Amino acid sequence: MNEDALNPVKEHLIKALLTANSNNPINWLIFKEGFHQLYPNFFTSIIIKGIDLSTKEERLLMLEKLHINTQTIANVLDILPESVYTSRYRLNKKFKKINI
């Protein structure tokens, strides 16, 4: 599937998450299923490389992969924008540790 074909699916997925209660684990499960349809091997490749991700890190990575801006990520994750920057930094350190 090319990137143009993914855009309507991405938009629907993002809109669904933003309008739902993002604190509800069921909404995240639905979001993650939709994300897996868009990017079926995204987390598999990370697991194969031996990176353990927390639930919060998985959520951040999914939102980053969808190119969602920092303020929106902060709103969805119910954290401050500064916390998004900190989480990104720590996640980057985790990936650099194993040379990805």
C-alpha cells in the first residue's frame, strides 16, 4: 500500500483516537489494531532488535509514526508538552543504546 492510499486510513485512525477518551485502555487497543493494519511489521522489527517498550513508549511511537504534533500528543497522552520532549529523548537513548 502506498502512502497516498494510507492517508484516509490514517486520518480516520487519528480522528477516532482524538475524539475518544484516550485514558480508556479499550480505545488504545482499537487504535493499536488500526495502527497494525497500517504498519503490520512496525513493532515486530523493534521486538526482534531486542527493545522492550513500555505501554507509554508504544503509544508515543505510534503517535510519532503518524506524524502527530507535540501539542496533540501531549493532549492525547494527558501530559505536558515538555514531558513529550523528555519521553522522546529517553526513547531515543534506548534506541541508540543498541545502535538502531
